[in-house]
Amino acid sequence: MLYRHELVKPDGRSLTLYGRRPIEVAGPVPSPNREPLEANPHLRWHPLRREWIAYASYRQGRTFMPPPEYNPLAVTTDPENPTELPQGNYEVAVFDNRFPSLSPLAHDAPKSIVDTMPGLGKCEVVVFTKDPATSLAGLPLDHLELLMEVWGSRTAVLAQDPRIKYVLPFENKGVEVGVTLHHPHGQIYAYPFIPPVPKRMNHQEKSYLEKKGKPLLETLIAAELAADTRVIYRGEHAISFVPAWARYPYEVWLAPIKAVPDFRALTPPVRADLARALKTTLLKYDGLWQRPFPYLMAWYQGPVDGKAHPESHLHAEFFPPYRSSDRLKYLAGTELAAGMFANDALPEEKAEELRAVAVTL
């Protein structure tokens, strides 16, 4: 059973604690800053790319590489120097980002030569564990299952706002991808529209379902299972694999074998196998690298626009950086300027490297 305890920070931000047992909090609800949140992001329309760009200049003042003795995501031990988390018996914490790119309170977008609108939405921080010394890969399987339930809970909560159309959980790991706080955590962005990448994927999924009568990614996963040359983890309900169409070396996709639209729709057996697939993938990354492996992990799910989305297939995509000197990829001219990825490593070669790494769950 998933327990949830909702609180409000002194600066007005929400804090939600999750765990497998009834939650009790010891002491006051902390916040590093007691001043009310004054974030007011706005969006500007890119007329040539036909997409919205978010502007939030106050984010330049966010916490950046604090000294080891100050971890804002740790549990508060000194009330005179509060962090974001209280003492208590919870396992996962979710709170409003103090420096959001999108805010439910956004208003009065400035005028420009292009269309503008308030940056409505929500940005949340998800603290995976109270232990600052571990990582997502180091969490036990039941904790990973709990985290997936939390992602489902947050999707349900955020979807209650009719202005929200898409919910994206993700994790940046490693300084190579710009991480500024090393405590195990991720974020959730809730958008007032379906962002360009999932919108494009959803369009393809809808088109395929209408023409073929079955989900696109489910079909591709069946083909990957049949080929069995790029599969990293194969369970009864879940799979992780280097896709035949990988744009990055060591790019891995992780998904239920049968289409599930979002985290809310996961059954306990599928969630348990998905946790095994996730942990296997992360351990293989670290084992191959012999050190913590940097990546961006993004979870794509169906839109939360109040409609059914049988075409959508919940899945995670891992985007490791790349550089020829250390095998990690950074985007260059053709990727950034043209949007056409050039991969100098075959998916089959990188899948074989990952398959060869022995892991123990």
C-alpha cells in the first residue's frame, strides 16, 4: 500500500512524502528559504520551429554545486540551517522546485514581436531516497517499485489540473549532463501542452494504431525480442534493449512488453518486472563504465488531456552523452543544427558490450 502525506513549506511550496507505512513527521516542515515563491516564467513562440520556448531568468540564482557539508536535499538535522526535507519515517519526497521553468502561478507574460503567454505548468523535485550516498542503481527493487508508484501518483495529481496536458518524469545523472546536486533525485515537468518530442511520437503511435490496429512500440518490442541481438533485460512483463534505431551509443529503452499508457495503469506484476529491468540496466551501465555512468533518463507516457490513449506505450529512454575520447556523446553540428543524428557506433556493438556485463540484483 502506498501512503501519502501532504504538507506546505514556510515559503508556500507543497511537499508530499511517500512510503509503505503510515507517515509521521518529526519537527517543523523545513525550507532553506522562507520568502514566498515569486517565480513568473513565460513562454515565447518560435515561429519557424513552431514550438514554445520557456523563459525563467531567475533560475540563474539556483543552488549550484554546494559544498559537501551542505546538501539541500538531505534531511534537516539543524533547525537553524534547514534543508528541503524534514525528519520522519517516509521513503520518497516530492516538493515544488523553487526555481521552476513552469509555474501554476505564472501570469502577465511580457509583450514581444512574437506571441507570448504565461509559463503555466508545474516543476517538481523528486528525492528518490533519504540516503545521499546511494544512487538510483543502488536502491533495492522494492524501493524502485515504490518510486514508480510515486510517479503514478504524481501523474494523477498533476492531471487534476485541466491546464496540464503532459507529465514527464526524468533524471539527470552526472556532471557530464549538468547535474548540480548529487543527492539521488529526479524531476517532474507538467506542461500546458504536449511538448514537441512526445507530440511527434504520439502522432506516429496514433497513425500506426489506426492503420495496423495494434500499438507501434509493442510491435517493435516484439521484433526486438524475436531478434534477441540488442536485448539487455528480458522478463515476463518488461524489457530493456538498445533499439535498432539508437541515436546515441549505449542508448537504452525500457518498457513493459505489452502497451501500458502511463504509470497509473501499471499492475503490480508489471511494475515489479519493470523495476528489475530498470535496476539491471543501471547496474550494467555502471559495470561497463567501472564508475557511475552519466545519463538523462526520460519517461514518456500518454498525454493527460482527459482522453483515452490506447496508442501510447509507457517507456523510458536513456540518453548517455558521447565523446570519442571516452565513448560518451555530446551533440554537434548535424544534431543541433540539422536535427539529424550521426551515430558512429552500431547499436548491436553497444548492446553486446552491455549484455556482457554480469549483474546481481
